[in-house]
Amino acid sequence: EETEELSHQRAQREELERLNQVLEEEKRKFEEVVLELKSEQEQIKLDMDSTALSLKSVEREKEELSCLTVNLQ
């Protein structure tokens, strides 16, 4: 009976080790996705900052053209 118990414990330990490996792999994949998302988020932020600067530049040019138009009238 003791060997049966030991055999059962060994089987449980092996199953726990297998599950642990599966969890480690899932954790690694999850961390990879997190890094990809952070990278995408940073790129989106840079794109938005660039767009904001472009919009400010267009707004300035619009004001300058408006002033020129008023001066020409």
C-alpha cells in the first residue's frame, strides 16, 4: 500500500510539474504580448504627437494666410 501511495504521489508531482511548465509557457506568451502592446502604444503616442504638431503648424499657416488676406484687402 505504501508503494501505491508513493506511486500516486509521484504521479501527482509529475502532473504538477507538467502543469507548471504549461503555466510558465503561457506566462511567457502573455509577457510577449504585453511587450508588443507597449511597443504599439508607444508608436501610437508618437504618431499622435506628430499629428498634433502638424495640426498646430497647419493652424499657424492658416492664421498667417488669414492675416495676409486681410492685409491685401
